[in-house]
Amino acid sequence: MPKLEQWVLHRLSELDNTLRKSAESFDFMSFYVDLHTFCAVDLSAFYFDLRKDCLYCDAPTSLKRRSARTVMNSIFNCLTHWLAPVLSFTAEEAWLSRYGQIGSVHLQVFPEIPLNWANPDLASKWQIARDVHLLYQEILRPLQSLA
């Protein structure tokens, strides 16, 4: 699995840990703030921005494309399960559109995240890349449109 996909899996493991700690302390707001940040910054502004060309242009059998699709499947499963308690109808619609009438997302348990997804060393390296990419998005890209 490419390093970028390993980083996303690491982030899912971090969020899973946050969810379980939040459930123990009944502090769900902090989890959903972290989850929103993950969706808006880590996924939308970084991961999807980097992988969209791969998903559209690479051969269906390419390792990078297959890895991205595998990770996106894990993202979908985690997000639908984690969001189901607060976005019940939306999570159910997403679940049914993907799996049909196999059952409700509300009858599922939260996914078990494999321990080997956690990789703090890799995460620290990708944090630098993410910060640089977001800086480019905020500062340099708008300046290019002025030129």
C-alpha cells in the first residue's frame, strides 16, 4: 500500500481511538469536531486532491488506484458508522445506496480498526507534506490565477 494510503489508514485509527475515548467520557462533541476536520482538511483538501487524477486516469489494475479505492472503502465504512448516531437518515441513505437492502447501518457495530494501521512515524512525515500542500492551496494557487 502506498505511503499516502497508509497515512489515511493511520488517521482512521486515530479517529477510532478518539471515538472510543469520547464514548467512555460521554464527550461526543470533541470527536465530531475532529471528524469534521478530518473530512474537510485531511480528506477533501489533501487526500482527494492528490488522488483524484489517479482515480480518473490510472488503469483499473494499477496499484495506486486499487489502493486508493480500498482506502476509500474503509473511509466510507467508518464514516457511515461513525456518523449514523447524529446524521441518522443521511448515514442510512448512504449505507443503503452502497449495500442495498442488506440491512441498516444502525444495526451494525462500529468497525474494528486493525492495530497495524497506526503509524505515528509515517504520520509525522505526512503532516509536513500536508501543511506544505495546504499552504500552497491558500497562498500560491490564488496568486497563480492573478498572473
